[in-house]
Amino acid sequence: MSDLGDCAKLIELARDNVARAARGLEGARNARAVELLGKLDDAQAFAERLKFVAIGDLRADEAVDAAVQCHPARGAR
């Protein structure tokens, strides 16, 4: 999970660098930098959603494992 958190942080760092660079650009180059900012925003949101879903999946797996261990049959079928 920490790797996904690191991805979001690195994307944020890249976004900050592009935003700084965009301030020094004009015309089409500025427009491309702004376009890249949008893509980085999307990537950051995707990374955060993926982390949230992965954490939920881990919790669900742990809950199922705990329920199986508590069941008298201990998961036997």
C-alpha cells in the first residue's frame, strides 16, 4: 500500500514542477504544460482511488478469513 501512496506523492511532486515551469512558458508551450497538469491531476486521482480500493479489498479479505476461522467448520466444505 505504501507504494501506491508513494505514487500519488510523486505525481503531486511532478505536478508542482510542471506548474512552476508553466508559469515561465507562453503560447502553445504553456497550453501543453496546462494539458499535462490535467493529465497529472487525473493520474493522481486514479492512484488515490486505486489505493482506496486496494485497502478495501485487503480489509474484506481479512474479514472473510476471520469469519472462516470463527466458523465451527473452519472453512471446510
